[in-house]
Amino acid sequence: MDNINSLEAKFQQRIDDEEKIEARDWMPEAYRKTLVRQISQHAHSEIVGMLPEGNWITRAPSLKRKLALLAKIQDEAGHGLYLYSAAETLGTSRDEMLDQLHTGKAKYSSIFNYPTLTWADIGAIGWLVDGAAIMNQVALCRTSYGPYARAMVRICKEESFHQRQGYDILLTMCKSSDVQKAMVQDAVNRWWWPSLMMFGPNDSESPHSAQSLLWKIKRLSNDELRQRFVDMTVPQAEILGIRLPDDKLVYNAGRGHYDFGDIDWEEFWQVVGGNGPCNKQRLQARVRAHEEGAWVREAAMTYAEKIRSKKETSAA
Amino acid sequence: MKDWPLFEIFIRSKNGLNHKHVGSLHAADAYMAIQNARDVYTRRNEGVSIWVVESKYITASNPDESEALFDPAADKVYRHPTFYELPDELKHM
């Protein structure tokens, strides 16, 4: 017991000294578990996040938009992969993580359970959803676990184009006609609140946050990140000439921040619990893709083995 | 079905520089690992050359032996040029 305590004290000291923890270093089991859960959830979110956008690839309004959207979705597949790999360094396997996603045991960001009804939704996702994700991810570049931090750095480098392509879509639509601007307003009305929910429950309702902050897995609390996001986004909405759907949204000179209205946490927990508009559809699409791809994975392995045995025969 | 093995990926960002570890991925064989690495790690001109090696072939030093391995270097200041005090008028050394 003393031994464990001294190991944990040493570990915390390394964290306090801003040392990064690497895959083979000793770490408390709860640290490992928290990381596996957080990183794999993050990876699942990248993968499931491709689905609402994939809906619009064939209907993008121009070749330029289509190419940009394809590139963005391809990035997301890559980001999922960086994150799965980072989680695997902690001793979990890809199959295990996919299995947890497919059986509904593991969660992904509940924002992806909302539908993409119009092309303006693709713009709103890039601006708000990717904007919120970036806010979170920039902070995670300094997370204490080395492989996770390195994955985050890579992701952040690539992600900034995602937000710009979204904003560019909205800017073009807002300048183009009243009808298109109304589409943008409608999309923002639907995506604003779910985007604020992406940062998770209020700090007072988030029991694991304190430990995660102490271990520097998280570097900023949910509420701090949410506030930063609101402060950053309000002026961007003004440039678009779009109203953010919150009557209580007002600059508070005393705090130096924007005040905003109460989040509907009942809706958040409903969606997390599987009752969002698209939960079933998203999971079904993932499971189907995995099952229908099984023969490809198997064929590739069989082919690789055939080539290997041919080489061995010719060498003998 | 057998799982696709894990490969470690190393990228040379431009000629004249070392290949550097960038991450890992699963592939059926080394050739597919190179193709996947090209898609995953060089989408924005990050590389001119790729090495892949199956993770199981990498032998890593044990973090518990870090002190024994690396601490002895700490007290050998005479391995650094700044250890030697030489006259100011001495040039080009």
C-alpha cells in the first residue's frame, strides 16, 4: 500500500512539474481508465461525426464545395485514427473500442445525433460544432498524456480549415439572398444550443472534472471552455448578420464576458441517453459499415498472407 | 478473423532530414501500411518518404531503467565544449 502511495505521489509530482506521461510509464489505473474512456469517446466522435456531413457530399452546391467537404470528412477519418492509435498505446485494442461503440456501451459527442436538414447546416457545423471542438482541442494539446497531446497537436493543425470552410459557406449564403440568409438563421437556431452543450455539464455537475484537472488530462473546465467559445463566437455572428437564439445573451462589462441563458440540460441528457433525433440512425450506419466491410478486411489479410507465403517459398 | 497488425510510421518531411516517428496504424501488410500512411500522415505535403515497421519488432527501453541508462551522462560535463576555459584571445576553437 505504501508502495502504491509513493508511486502515486511521484506520478502527481511529474504531472505538477509539467512532465508528459508516456505509454510505458507507471500510471494509476484510474488515470489509464479515464484516458481510455476520454480518448476513445473522442475517436468515436470523429468517426460518427462524418455521418451528418456525408449526407451532403452528393448535394454540395458546387465542385469547390464538394472537394472541400470531402477533404474535411477525410480529415475526420484521419483524426479518428490518430485518436484510436493513442488509446491503443494504453493497452486497449481497436476491436474492443469499436465493439463498445457498436454495442452502445461507449458514447460519442451527442451533437452528431442531430440531423443536417439543409446545406446551411454544413456551414453551421463547420462554424459552431468545429469551432467548439477546436476550443476544446486546443486546450487538450497540453494534456499530460504524451500520445494524446501529440494527436491533438496534429488534429488542431488540420482542423482550423474546417471552421473556415463552414464560416465561408455561411458568409456566402448571407450575402447572396434573403432566402439563403433565412436558411442560415434557421440552421444557427438549431445548432447553437447543442454546440454549447458540447462542452459537457456545468462544472458543479461534473464530478470527474476535478480529478481530470488535477491529472492535467483536462486543462480547462467545461464552463471555462464554454465561456471562451461564446465570447469568441458572438462577434463572428455579428459579421454574418445572424442572431444567436438567446435573449439573455449580452455583454457583461463587469465580468468582461458575455452572459448567456440557461442550457436545456434535460434535452442534453435525453440525447446522451439515446433519445436524440438520429441516435438510432447513426449507430445503425456505423454497425452496417463495419459488418459490410468485414469481407474486405478478411480478403486483405488473406491476400497479404498469400504474398508472404509465396515469398517464403521462392526464398527457400 | 486475424486482426490487421499494428505498424509504426516514420516520415521524412524533406530530403536532408531524418525520418521521424509520427504515429501508428493497422494494415494487412507493409505495402498497405505505406499506402495508408500516405493517406493518413501526408495529406498536406508533410512527407517525401515513408518507413513502416510492424510494432512488434520494436524493442523499447524500460522506463524503470531510465536512471541507470541516462543519469550517468548528467555528471560528465567534460563532454561539453563549455567545460574548457580558454584564453579570450584564442580564436576559431
